[in-house]
Amino acid sequence: MRSRFVAIAITVAGTVAGYGFAFLGGTSAIAYLSVQKLIWGVVWSCLSVSFLWLTMHFLILAILEIQEFSGTCFRGANLTNAVFEPGLREKANN
């Protein structure tokens, strides 16, 4: 359980850091483009767009990790005589 929590924390930290760098790159691109330094403006724009893509990738990864973490884990449990009550989906289908 602890390693899953650490994985989620690292993924969320990567998301926040990526967004912060994308914001820095975007503002730098605007600053360079506003003074007609086109090469540096385009370079910072490309960096900003690539880090926005990475941010979205990490955000999706964080959401998937959180969804996987919130599930019930029966690893190593003896479920030989276990009786489970129907879940919400089964109740809705009846």
C-alpha cells in the first residue's frame, strides 16, 4: 500500500512540476515574441507545448493510479468460503 501511495505522490508531483515549467515556457515565449526575438520565442513555445503534453500525460497517469489505488485488493486472502453481497451494479441490473 505504501509503494502505491508513493507512486501516486510522484506522479502528482511530476504533473505539478510539468505544468509549472509549461507556464514558465509559455510566459518566456510571449516575452521573446513580444520583442521580435522569433527564434527564442519559437524555441520556448515548442518547449511549452511539449511540457503541456507531458503534463496531460502525467495527469491521466495520476488519475489511473488513483483509480487503481482505490480498488479493493484481495491479494493473499483465502476466499474459499467467502460470500459477497451484490454490489450497486448488480442491484441496478435486477
